[in-house]
Amino acid sequence: MKTFDIPQFYRSSFITEIKHSRKVDDPRKKDYTPTMLDFGPVRFYLARHFGFCYGVENAIEIAYKTIEENPGKRIFLLSEMIHNPGVNDDLEDLGVKFLMDTSGKHIFNWDELNTNDVVIIPAFGTTLEIEKKLNEKGINPYQYDTTCPFVEKVWNRSYQLGDENFTVVIHGKHYHEETRATFSHSVQKAPSVIIRDIEEAKFIAAVILGEKSKDDFYNFFDDKYSESFNVDKDLLRVGVVNQTTMLATETVEIADLLKDTMKKKFGEENLSDHFADTRDTLCYATNDNQEATYGLLNTEADLAIIVGGYNSSNTGHIVELCEKKLPSYFISSAEKIISDDTIKHFSIEKKKEIVTENYLPQNEVVNILLTSGASCPDAIVESVLRKILSFYKDVHDIDEVVAAATN
């Protein structure tokens, strides 16, 4: 796989070595067991896969090259390039400004843009409407486009579904930049509807089977379906694509549910006329990170620490998986670890940071699961590990521990 030229300060002094060792030992990625780092009084279990994915490293490389190639020019990011506050802050420190927030609200007056300005498209991609708006300003939206190739793969599959007269069911969060972009592309060729989870898929299944009315559909999915969507004909042939950061297992579950629904309504012999198999749109990195989390959770531990941006969808799903099994703390950086007694972390349920006391148990040996989202630099994960190590006496030397884990 291609390697990217990203700033060294995002790299870790030892995590790269661990990842390389695991890749050599398991090139086909069949082993999802974590890497154990035994420091004596505390043991860390690192997930098999975590941290920057292909699309994120690609976006960071393009952004830094854009800055280097355009001295003296105003450089804008359409919105957050990736969902990591540290990376976005670094770009702002270099003079990059944001045009919009993640919800699409304008921060900068677009009337002040001119043909000499540079605009970077984030890894999530953007809508065709925004591309048109930039073109009208004389700004080429494709010149500095960091859209993830796996997001573009979803768009292309949506086009194919439209060409084959299928309706596109998008598994995603309707307010997320990537889902808004995918919807914008999908509706060019196909009727489209956005669903959030398996429960909303069950609602659509009920409509298909005549258990709910078309008015129920229009009311329930208000603002989440394409213009002129016709329930009577547009739910006869469907295919599922996803926001690449959603839980892959849930996307598969949704597809299986709609497949069974079509089988029930039209018969198995007619299934291919009513349901399109689209599992090839699942993002490998999201899937790897989620499978690695399941592997991580097979380890008995006292707590889990998950590092990433609080608005990172893929990180949030990892947190949700961990919270089902053990105390889990979602933090954006090592600074959130106040002391060996106090941690400030993000609560997905409360949608805000909260403070927890006595998060580290007083065991003779403390076992900690450690992972991060796809937009989190390995350097931040390392700083979290080192911060916790600083609370313990007589810990083993890091180089020796890493050497033992990689040999």
C-alpha cells in the first residue's frame, strides 16, 4: 500500500514499529488479537488496527503540500479536513481558515472569495452544489481535493445502482458531511433515502410490506429522501451503501434485513430483480478497526481508553462497542488525563465532557485496553500511554517492552 509524506510529529516513536511487526507476522490481517505491552504494574493492550487510515494520511499529505505550494495565498478548508481537533488546529496555526463548520453553516463570507484563493476539499468529500458554487467563484474544487478514495467508491456504486434503476438506501447520519455529500451524488442518478440505523431499516421494511403507509414514510423520513421520491415505485428495487465510518456490522444487518424483506414480498426466485448486493462499499479501514475492537474486547481488562475527536463517527462507534463490556473513557488527548485519580472524558450519551474520579483501579496489576479512531495520530496515543505510565513506580523500560512485544 502507498506510503504518505505526513509530518513526523504525528508519528509515534514505537507504535509504527509495533504496527509494522504485526503486518509482517499477519499480512492477510486474520489475527485481530491485541499487542500486549507489559510494563509491570500496568499492562496495555493495543488494538491490532487503529489510528490514521489511508484516506486520512492522503488528506493530510495533500493539505500540507497545498500550503507548501501556495505561499502568500489565502488557503481555506471547506470544513474540518478530518474529525481530529489537533490536526485541524495545526492547519489553522499555519494560516488555513475554515469556510464552514461540520454542519454546513458558513463561517466565512463566501462573497469575499476570489479566483486567487485556494480551497481544500476535506476527506469526507463535498456536495455537487458546493462544487458548483466554487466553480462559479473561479475556484477549481478538484485541484486540492482530499476526498477519500473509499468515499468516492461509495459514490460510484450509487451511480451504478441508479443506472440499474435501483433506489439507493444510504446508511448514515443525515447531518454528517460525508452522508450529505453521498446523498448529493446519489440523487443525480437514483431515488435516495438516508437511514440512521437498523430500527429505521425496519420502518422501511414495514412500508415495503404494506404494514405502514406511504404517508408514514414521508413523515418519518422528512428531509431525508430525494425530491419526487415515490414510495409506490421507488421501494420496489433497492441497494444499500453506507457512510464509511458507520458500524460495518450494522450496515450488513440493514442490507440483510432489506434482502429478506424483498424475498418475503417477491419470492427468492425474483430477489435479484429487487435487491442489489452492495457489500463491496464497506470501507476496509473502518471494518479493520471495528474487527480489531472486537478482538481487543476478548481480553480481560479493567478499563478501556479510546482516543480521538469527539465528533469522529468511527471513533464514537468504537467507544460504543467498548462501553458494552467495561468502563470506557473517550478522550481527545493526554491532557484529559488530569491525574491518576481523575479523568475528563466525553460522554456519548450526554454529548459533553464529564469528569470521573477513581478511574484507575488499585490493583496490583492494572490492565488497560488502548485504541483510537482512524483520524487520530499515533503520537497522541503514545502520549496517553506515557501519561498513565508516569503514575506508576518501577515500570519497565519502554524500548525493552516494545522489543519483547515485536520479537
